[in-house]
Amino acid sequence: MKRANPWLLGLLLCTGCTVPDLLEFEADSPLACDAEHACTDGYRCVQGLCYRTDAPCTQPQLYYLDADGDGYGRNDDPISTCIPPSDLHVTRAGDCDDTNKEQHPGAHEVCNDRDDNCDGNKDESFELGQLCDAPNNCRGVWACNPQGTRACVNRTGMWRRDADNDGQGARAGSGITSCSQPVGYVANDLDCDDSNPQRYTGAPELCNAVDENCDGTADDGLALNTDCTGEGGCSGKRVCGTDGGVICNSPKPTVLYADRDSDTFGAADAGVTNCGSTRAGYVANSTDCDDTRANVNPSALEICDTLDNNCNGSRDEGYAPGTACYPGPGLGCSGQTTCSTDGGAQCAYVTAPLNYYPDEDLDLRGKEDAGVLTCTPDPGYVPRGGDCDEGNPFTYASAPELCDQVDNNCDGTVDEGSVCPTDGGSWVSQSTTTSENWRSVTLWGDGGVWVAGSSNALRSRPPGETTFRNFDGHCAGDWYGVSVDPVFQYAVLVGQGTAVAYHGPTDTACIPAPGAADNHARGVFSLSLPDGSSEVHIVGISTSNSDRGRVISRTLGGDRANSNDVGPLMDVHGFSRDVLFAVGGYVPGKGATPRVYRFHQADNDWKTESVHEIPDIVGDQLRGIWVVNSKLAYAVGNRGSVLMWNGSTWSKHSAPSTDDLLSVVAFGKSSIYVTTGNGKVFRYNGTTWIAMPATGGGGALNDIAASRPDDIWVVGSGGRILHWPR
């Protein structure tokens, strides 16, 4: 083992520490090591020299990463050790860019917009930006060239616009380059606002929230918002005045008066002195004549409330409370002038009027938005509203819900609850045979039903029972109509060949009855008379002349036939003897036209309503008539004919289809039901005709009867007897 030569000791980078032994590998290359010449055990190769790995180290050295190999490392994350950690670490730090070996402490500074010697300055000593003599006798500035030296170049934008003529050029924007000073330009950019001659570097600062002297701070040196004392010893703050000076914003002393009712008018009593014009609960006047009421002050409007609202010494002027007044036309009440709750005058009724509402469907509830305040309501008005459908007497607020596809109780929901079967409403067959052609159905009592048809067919279901009693063959005849006498409670049957028969609800045989002279009967209607007796009206076609109709009116006193000529008749219905109609018309080939006739009590006869003169009425027979009340009736007929009577005149009504309409029943203007010759039932809801669920078979549905929308019967061909909804 040899000691290292003195010149080799300088290679050791562990100053001040115990020097580790070095291993001489061979004579011509002492202590050297590389990839081909390794150190012996106990030594390792670092930077081409062999170091003892177990040598003691009392004073370690800091090593810095030198990524670019320029002999200087970065300042961050040094390693403290006696043996160099790797060839990439050095003991010198201070490299400002360890990715560029041309930048390090001690490097030569060149003109390149870079800090070459890492002293924190770029291009020092090159006087960059300073004026110099440029080519073409122009003044320029020193700038770096690509060779890393400086050159005098023309300075772009050396002249700045001085728009406000304050001797300073604008800081914002770009200037212009010129060898001589352009007009309106100066050789500086000191002005922070070149549109205002009062703003420039060094200008006197004004108190106006503006930076006049361009130092970046407005109103500096003016001690704004510091405490001060003003007039009357009132305290304030130093603020800007309107002329740019500084003033004390202390309030001006005033005399104020208590405003207890907050109407901006003060009480007429001693005021208080106050710094400033405002004080909570006080105002600057004392003109309120009543400081306990906000609606009493000199600027208030006079209202009718027994007070002197405008403080002029008079009460309720212009209203004259207590004088007699007339409440207006149509009210029918007397009254006197009184003050209303809103401060106006009103005519108070001695007898208070009520709101009355029009009740077209006679359900004792009127149309809510059409009420009239009156003491003497017109006929047809009721004192209760809440009806959401004035065309259906079964629809109003809180009405019982029915299974009728309608919102009866006006709550927005149709058929809620358990009013319908679980699968919804449907037509339920009550038939026991398919051979009869049922032509007429009528209701009696509370739930009783009669049906009559061809070939002696007659059935009855008394109230409270669930099946029909079979009376087929009891009354011989081809029956077209059935009605229940309101006094004697037996069924009146009418039919072909003047046939008339009576049958009790539980009789075992028919009661003989006189025939209807000269009348192939097609319809019958029974009504009670004021003397307690009854009257039956039988309509049809004359047996002696098929171009003429026939009406037989039967009472206990006998039969009375029509005197006036009428056309062939198919149905009859009424509300009373005063509102009683028969319908029919002439068939095609015989001047087909619809006809409606009305019974006139004064003449005890029937007179035409001239419906055939209504424009666009289909020229064909009317087949069914239903009188709803004294001001409403409907007639239907072939090819989709629908007519409405409004209490005085007949008019055309919309129809569900062009099918033959054979019968009709109605409860109001928005609750109409019709049957058709092809076996359908339609319902009108006030705006639209709606097809009801299928009736389960073809052929005509000849007649319909109903006590209400959830108790409807229809009968027709094929033995069909159907009930809605179950």
C-alpha cells in the first residue's frame, strides 16, 4: 500500500476531514479506476479514484446536483457526505439554469435577454433602452442583436400622444416612431389619463375620488374619513366637497317634532334640537292634527270614517252619510248612505240583498261567476252557487259522485271512489231472450222498469227487484210504446192497428182498453192533471191515411182526437200540458221533412212549431223527443238530426254522427244521451259528443230512459235490454 502523491491529494473533495486511503492499482496509473480497472475490496471507485469505504469522516462536504455539467449545481436539495455521491454532483452551487451549461456563476454576460452569470441581472452594462444615435440621424435606443452584442436601433413608439396638452404623453396604447417630434406628441409616457389635463404625474391632488397625480392612489394626503367638528358642534368626517376641497360632513342642527303615527307629519308641540335633519321618530314639521292616526294629516285624502282626515276642520265632507239612497236598478231594496270599510260611501240596504245565481239545470245551485246581488231575483235564480256545470243537474260542488264519466262534485276527478265497478262503467245485459224486438222502455217508482216490443212482448221489473217478470202474451199486440199512468200506476201499451192495453205491475193478465181510433200508435206519454186525474197522449200514423199523423188524448172523460192536420208522428213527451211536444215527419218519397207539434191548452189541439223551416235541418223524420223542463227540450231523428228548444224557439244542435238517431233522454244542456239505428249510445257533455262503451251487439237501439246518469236503460233489437253502469 502506497500513499498518494501530493498532486493527487487535491483531487480529494473532503476538505477538513480525515483523508481516506487510496489504493494504487498499477504503476502507470496510480490510484486510478474505471470500467476495466476495479478497486480492491474495501474501496470503491468515485470519479476515477479508489476510496476506502470504511475511512472515518468527521467533517462532511455539501454536494449539489450538476445536471448540465458546467461545474455548478443547483442550490436546492444538497447532499452532505465525505465521499462524492456520483459524477453528477459538485461542491459549487449557484447555477440559475441547470439545463444550460452556458449559464452559471462566472460565465461571460452577453446581450441576449438572459442572466448568463447568474447574478440576478440580465444584460447589465449594455445600457439597453437608453438613448443613442441611430442611423439616419435619428435618436434610437440600445438593444441586443443576434450576435450577443448591442446595437443602436430606432425606438418604436418613442413619441407619445399628448391629447390634453398637459406636457405628458399617454401611458396606455402605442406611440409612434419619428426622427422629429410630431405635433401633439411628447417624448414621455407619464400621463395616466390623457383625456383630462388635470391628471398627470406631479399634478396637485384634489378631493374627488380621482388620482390626479398619477401615483396610483386617489385623494392621498387629504386625511379623508377622519373625525372633525362642524356647525353647532356636530361631529362628522372629513369628506370631499363639490369643488374638490375637503369639508366636514357634520349634520346641520335642526328642530324636529315627534311623529308617533309615522305619517311624516309631526305633533303640534315643543320640538327638540337635533344635529342633522333626521332623527328616528321625528320630522321637521308640526302640522299633524292627530298624531295617533296615520290616516289623519294635512296631505291625507278625506275618507268616510267619521274623522277629519285632512285636518281642515270638517269630517266626511263630500260623502253625506245618513242620507237616503237608492241602491241601483234590479236590486229592489231601499237604503241609506253609510261609510264603507274602505273609506268610501256606500248605500247600505235596509234589507240586505243576497247573491243569486242562474240555475239553468234546476239543481238549486247556480253558476258561481254569474251571481247577481239583489233583493228580488229573476225567475231561474237561486241563492246558492258552486255549480261547475250548469247543463247537468247532477254536477255541483259536494254533489255525490256518480258512475257517469263526469266530475259530479267539481273536484277535478271523474268517477272517483267506488262508484263504478272495478273495471269501470259498462252496459250490463238484462236480457233473457234474443227473439224480441224491444221498442219502448219507461221507468216508474224508485227503480221500476217496463219494456215492451213486438209479438206480444212485455216485461216488468218492480222497484226493489233485480230480475224482470215475464208478461209475454198477456197483452196481445205489436207494441211500440209504453208509459206508466201516474195516478193508477199501470202500464199503458200502444201499438200497431189502434192497439191499446193496460197492465198492472204484478197482474197476471192484461186489462182491456179501448183502441186508439184511426191510429197506428208509435208513442205514448202519461201525465197527471191539477184535479188529481191523469191524461194519456197517444201519437202515431193514421190508419186511414199514412200521410197523416194522429193524436189521441185520453182522460176519464173519454178520447179526444186532434183537429189540426199533423204529419206522421213517432214520439211524444212533455213536462206538463203547457210544455208538451210530439215529433215525426214525412218519410222520403213523400216530401220528407221533420215536424214538431206543440199542444196548446187554449185550443185543446196541436200546432206546428215549423222546425222544417230552420236552415240546414235534414229533411227527414224526427224519431224521439225529450222535455227536460219548462225551458229546455231536445228532438232527434234520422241522418243525425238534433234540435234544441230553449223555452221559446227551436234551433239546430250539433250531432254525434250522421247515423239515424232513434231516441233521446236529457238532464240538461251538458247531459244528453241518444241511441242510434246501428246500436250505439252517445253522450253530450256540453261541448262534445262522446261515444259511450259498446253495447255488445248490432242492430237498432230503439228507446232510452233514465232517472239519472248512473241509471240508464236502453232497449232494441235482438232482445237487448241494457243497463248502465251495472
